[in-house]
Amino acid sequence: MKKIKKWCLSAAGIALGLAAFSNASMAQSDIAKNYPDKQIRIIVPYSAGGSTDALGRLVAGELTQSWKQTVIVENKPGASGMIGNDLVAKAAPDGYTVLLGITALIQGPHLFKKIPYDVKTDLIPVAQIGLSQDFLVVNANFPANTLEEFIKVVKANPGKYSYGSYGAATSSNIHGEMLKAQAGLDMTHIPYKGGAPQMSDLLGGQLDAAFIDVGNLRAQIKSDKIKILASTGEKRSDLLPNIRSFTELGYKDFEPYGFFAFFLPGKTPKPIVDKLSDEIVRLLNTPENKAKVEGMGLQATFTGAKALGPILKRDSEIWGKVIRDAKITIEQ
């Protein structure tokens, strides 16, 4: 009799557990089914006018038309993007506050001593919508036409040459320090406040070499005032297929691209994450929108939530190692 009672209680417990699981699953499904039923905010943690802002407004327009709900872009610049990042990390996990982040999001934890959020737990990847590469570019008068010649010239003249970046502790600065360390170069780093003044000095001959992002390089690709020697990224750029990558030239850890990707607060229900991810990828994956992304000088590579997580984890580990090895830090 006791055994029968125990079995009945156990069966009842299992039934209650299954019912609770079923109800929870239905609730999650209902949340996604009704989403979105109000305005969505896309937080861009940088000023209006740049590539991040332009991409955010492109997606906002597409989502507004598709879902018949208003999607707006709010620019929240400051603290190397951390103000906007933190706003989303601490927002309600309901899918209505979305971050459009860039590579600095996963570089930051390796550069700053204090960050008001945990990238790994407080934010969840949704969709990657574009990739960017840096290029090693020299002034046309520099006595080298290939990366091999560049290395030889700089090694023969320690301390003579400088390289520019579009800011201290940016990807271009990190790439410069990586090349210096791996090739054994003695070069002075000159940080600029953005890619435009950096390119201006390179064109004018005030700067010997620079790591320049594809957006700032695009307009000068055919200029006779510069020479492009190599690119970052896993493979050659579609924009410049004749330019070899550092990876194929035998250098390590140049694989990560600069990225533009959407994130939601960490506790957002998975059905909402998946629904937003699938819709963004679907809307952008058209010839017209691919052309718009490529027109910004970016690779139109669209990756959903499931595949994006492992990519960001790998890239974060690479950036962390490179930053530690090069002893790159930022004052707060």
C-alpha cells in the first residue's frame, strides 16, 4: 500500500512538473507571439552621423515597416560607448530596448579597470549586421610596396617611423601594437581623434603609416598618394581582393573583424531574442539592403543569435590576449 502511495505521489509530482513546464513554455511562446506591441528603442552609444548610427537607422526603418510598430534610434554617446551599453544592460529584459554595439564592447573589459556591466551576462547577442577591416596604409613616398619591404625598412631604421591610429586603445592601435610585437618593430604610435584626421595627415605626408578602417579608406582607394599593404580579417577584403591579409602572410591573431551587432538585456526571453534576430537578418538579407551596408564600406555579413555567441567569445579571447601581451591600457 505504501509503495502504491509513493508511486501515486511521484506520478502526481511529475504531472505537476510537466504542467508547470508546459505553462511556462506557453507563456514564453505567448510573449514572442505578441512581441512587439509597443515602440522599440535602438540605443546607439555613439554620436549621430557615423556608421553605427546609419546602420541603426536603416534597421529601425525596416523593422517599423515590417512590424507596423515604431522603432526609433536614440544616440547615447560617452565613456567609449559605456553609457549607452550600460543603459541597455540595465533595461527591462522585454525586447523593447536594443543596443547596437561595436567591437569596443568586447574589447572594453580587457582595457578598462571598471565597467558598470558584465558583457557576458548583462547583454545577449541578437544579430551581427556588418563587418569592418583595418588596412595597413603608407604614404606614397614610403620606400616600400609590400608588407615584407615595409618590415625590412622599418627594422633597418628603429625609432624613425611612426604609425597612426584612429584613437588610443582602438582596434587600429591594437593592430599596430600586434604588428610591432610580432615583427619586432620600433615605431612611435600617434593616436588621432578619429579616422578622418588620420587619413588627412597620411595623404599630406605628415604621417608615415597608419591602420585605417575600411570606412575611412573607401574614398581614397584609388588615390595615388597612398599604398595599401595588408588587411586584417580572416580573409581578403571583397573591396580590395588583391590586398593580402595578415593572416595569409603568417601573422597571428589578426582574424577578428570589427563588428556591428545588436544586443538585448541578458535576461530577455529566448523567443523574443530569436524573433528579433530572425527578423533583422531577414530584412537586411536583400540585394537593396546589402548594397546599402556595402556602400558604408562594410562587409554585408548577417549572423543570427545562435551562431553569433561563439564568434564573440572567440574574438573576445583573442582581443584579451593581444591587449595583455601589448600592455595596452586606457586611463579612466
